[in-house]
Amino acid sequence: MAQNLAPRSWHQRWSSLAVNRCCVVLVAGLSLAIAYAGQDAYELLESAYSLTLVGLLVPFLGGIWSRRGTSGAALASLGLGVTLWVTAEQFGLSDHGTLRLGRWSFPWPGVIGIVGVTAVLYAFLSSLPSLFHDERRRLRSTSSDHPPEGQEA
């Protein structure tokens, strides 16, 4: 976390060891807060598995089996899955139920429904020809068509 997620300004102000220590204290504090918020270990484990399922399953499987999958589509499906899951947890809809917002009510399909919605979003964004495609993929395809001078194809 200290090397990949901490802002660059932290590394400019403090030494690498100080940033690592801050991140360890931050992660420990967040872990402790989450542990005290849960009722028991099984509930915490269930939440961790649900979050992993809705956030990582679709990008992981899309990356393995899809040639057209893009990093933008993976990040969008991950973000949507986590957002829907957090919303479901806040409204107490981790399982099947009905979401009531004012005078409107919506059927809530649960975690499997969230995975389905993120899969549809991933497939849709991966199928778009110009949006969310890696610039690196385009550059690789154009550089392989024209090898550097002095080298034969």
C-alpha cells in the first residue's frame, strides 16, 4: 500500500520507512474498526467473500477468457460491483429483497445479480470499438506492422 497507493507528496515529504509505518498504522486501524463493526468472525468472512465476488470475479474471468477485454471495462465493472455491494450492505439487502426508495420499490437480486450486472457492463464496454481501449494495445499492433530499421520481419 505504501509503495502503490500512497500519494507521491508523502514520499517527497517523508522517508520511505516513515510512509511504510504510517500505512501499517492506517491499515491496522481500519482493520480494527471493521472487526469491531462486525458481529462475529463468520459475518466478516462472509462480507469479505461477497466483496471479492462482486468486485473481482468478472474482471478476473474476463481477463482470462476474453481477448477483447480492456482495463477500462475491468475497472468500470469493478467499481460498479463494489458500489452496488456497498449500497446493498447499507440498506440491508445483501440477500434477495426489495429496495424501497421513497414511493418506489425495486426488486433486489442479491450478490449474484450484482455479478450479472457487472458482467453485462464488462461485455458492453469491451465491445465498444474506441472507448476504454488501451493505447498500449494500439501502439503494439502498429509497431509490430513496421519493425525497426535493420531488422527483418
